[in-house]
Amino acid sequence: PAVVVPASGPPLRVTAWAGPWVVEERWWDDQRARRVARLQVCTDDGVARLLALESGTWWIEAIYD
């Protein structure tokens, strides 16, 4: 992604990134299995975030301080 849109505040431009890392969690359990791609980004406000993509939806999973 080129832009991160937080729940509150203006859109933020991505200035650097690392990843993605695809993780298959609980692959042995059909009921709880999931596949997630994670990507670390830095934005133009100087903050680093961990983004996650699952089932076509992106969200901010963590903010590094």
C-alpha cells in the first residue's frame, strides 16, 4: 500500500516498508486455521506500523513507539 488510513486522522503516506511475511496459523486445525500477510511500514508522520491482510481486508495490527 502507498497510503495508510487510520481510524482517526488524515491518510498517511508510506515512506518505507519491509515484508510481506505470509503466515499460515493453526494449519493443522480446519476450524481455526487462518492465513495472514503482515507488512511493516513507516509513514510520513515518523511512526512505524505493522499492517495485516486477511481475507482481502487490511488493518493496523500494531504501532511501534
